[in-house]
Amino acid sequence: MRMKARAEYATAKIAVWWDMKDCPIPEGYEAGRIRQSIEGELKEKGYSGPVSITAYGDQTQTPVHILQGLFSTGVSVAHTRSESTNHLMYRDIVEWRDENPPPATMMIISDQVVNHLSWDLVRLQQRTLYNLFLAYSIMPEAFIILSRSEEWCWKELLKIKRSAPPLVVVQGAKFYCKSCNFDFQSPKKFTKHLSSYEHAREEAVTTAYKKVLRVTEDWGRNYKATPEFATAKIQVWWDMFDCPIPQGYDACLVRPSIEAAFKELGYNGPVSITAYGDHKHTPLQALSSTGVHVAHTVRGVEYTHMYEDVKDWHDDNPPQTAAIMMVISDSVEIISTGLVDLLQENNYNLFLAYSFRPYKMSYLLTSAEWLWESLLAAGPLKKHSLLHKCSSTAMFYCNLCCFDTKRIDNFRAHILSDEKHAQEEKRIPAHRNSTSQYNRRCRVAEYDRHHLLDPRHSEID
Ligand SMILES: [Zn+2]
Ligand SMILES: [Zn+2]
């Protein structure tokens, strides 16, 4: 809930997808008032663009006067078998996005967003952002990763009293039978169809689609740079605990190897790299001479430090700037809820590298991913391009003491023999243990959720 009715959305079109089973019309509530209630509330919030509404659900049980009330106020009605509602509604959402470029607002009225729609939708949103509203009957228990500018409890939304303008007949609504792929212009013809032999036969002989089709699942991992991002600056946060410099690897080659991987995809913007790790035994000279910043930290709290730096970096990079974030770590999910916000609300792209491929695809949308060791093994583009990258601007930070210096000997002295620093390092383990236990619990829960409770694994198609 971060954005107010921003200028570009104030008069842009608004599409509403409404699951009538999750969010039914309350007893005694006049169907013809639904549009009024929604539009009135949106106007109140500063949105006055044209609103299209489609109601989904098993319409064989819907009384004709309700169909009539919706239709006459321009609300389209789609018949779906209950078990296919998610699938069909989401398919329509994806199709609408293809046909209606932003700026525009999407509003989803359903209790299924968190469990069934959000994974794919949040990936679509990271690629092409629409303003998003949600309404639901049951407040989701899980965290909603989708950035939205408004959300409502369905019943509350309908309850809001307004000086109701007279009901206006709105043209353009249709009735759809999603089972037979027919559309109709009158409630009578629609109900007649739903009780017809042909309709019953069609539903009997075709399998219902239950799963939501994830359209981003087969998106590639490495994309050529689009013109907008070809010269965008690239900020790299490198977790050396998860992704260390391999035994025997020349630390001078880390930066040129990373840059070569970018160039291969057409990314030529300036690269800034910060290496987080325990730097008592790091080849500091080699890293700093190639312009890699060094941040001293302790395992288990490095994510906190990295994420604080991500936020600082974001503060220096306005929302509309094309910029690229790269995280080199095996545990990007620990900071993923923060990252996914940034990716939805800014014009940023994300790169990832890790020491092993994650066992499942993240809801973080990336433009490029690498296996850390393969990236390093590929090496720099040209050997002679190595030296001119040398830079004296590399900084040394101690994340534990908020100490920084440009001098390698000062830094060494600080992390190796400064007493206050030594005390600070001793203080960390208690905190670190609780963090790593917490992280472990999160991962175990995540794994169980994926392997034990996911209904898709018990479903036979
Ligand atoms: Zn039909
Ligand atoms: Zn320190």
C-alpha cells in the first residue's frame, strides 16, 4: 500500500475480475448496485477511468434477476465450472494484459490470489507493471508479495453508503459460457444455454482445467539486454560465504569475469561490486586493485548488511531509472520480499548468481542467472582488458563497526587487531545462531510447503 492515485492511473482504464463464489453478492443486495459500489469507491480514491467488470463462477445457480441486474449495469458474466474458475479467470487476466498496455489498473476480487495467482502474476508485474487493487472476503494469512495500491474487504466495500446516483443502463456487457466458448447478449438466452443438452454434453466430455497456467514458468534465464538496460548501471552484492573465490582462482579475475558475462548479453553499463565476507583471509589486494569494494561481516548476518546496502542504493536511484541489481548468493530468498517490492515499483532488472541451482523457481523475475563457478570459469573477455580496470577508489568497510577506509593496511589492522572490533565480533555469534536457526526453520517450512502440502502433487491429470 505505497502508491496514491498517481497521475498516470487517474483516468486510465480499470479492469475488474470478480470471483463470485469467493465474494458473493450478499443476501438482499441488489445486483445492479455492484458496479455503483465499486465505481463510487474508486472515484473516491481518485480513479475515474472507464471500468470493465467480469463476474466469474458457476452461473447455473444464479437467479435470472441477478443476471439481469449485472447485465443492465454493464457487468459481464462468465460461466465457469467452479474448479476451473481460477484457471479461466487468470487466463483472461493474462490475455487482457497482452491487449492493454500500461498505464492501466487491474482489480482482482477473489480469495485465491495468494495461493494460486500471485506467483505468476508477481513475475508478470516485474516485467510490465500495472496498478493493482485487491479485494477479498477472507484476509489472506500469508504475506502478499504483490505490490498493490489499494485493497478492500469485499463486504466492507459493498457496505460503504453513498448518495447513490440513479442506476444507469450501461451497454457492452456480455454473457460468456467458458465451457462452450459461446457468448450471449441476453440473460434469457444465457440461462437457456446453461440448461441445454449441448451445454451439459460439452461439460461432460471436456476435462476441466484446474491448474492456473503459469505463463512465466518457461521464460528464459538469460536475456539479451534491451536498449534501455544496455548501458544501465549495475550494482553487485556478492556474498562470499555462499559463493567464495574457488581454490586457486586468481582474485584479480573475478571482476573482469563478471563484466565479461554481462557484456556477452549486451550489458555495458558501469559495474560496482561489493564483496561481503569475513575478510581476514581474503586476497584484499587483488580485489581492491580491480575496484571491488570489500565489506567485512560475519556469516549469518551478512544478509542484513547486504539488504541495508540494497536499500541505501535504492535511495540513490530514483524509481524510473533503468538500473540492474545483481545478487550473488545461495540464499536470495531471505531478502526476496524486499527485493520483489523494489522490482515491482522501480524500473530495475535483477541478475542472480549462485553456487547451485535453486530447487524451485523463485518469484523473483531475473533477466540473467549464472552458476557462480561457471561464470568465473568462463573468465574475462580479453586478457589485455584486465589492467586498465584497476582503480584506486575501492573502499573497505567493516559492517560490524560502521568503520570505513580507503587504505588496505588500515582495514587489515582494524579487522585483525582492533580491540573494539574484536569485541563486536564476539558479540555476534549469539545473534547469528538465532538468525541461522530462523533461516533454517524458514527453509524447512518452505520445503514442506512445496513437497507435502502442494495439492498439485496429489492431483492426477
Ligand atoms: Zn455452455
Ligand atoms: Zn569492525
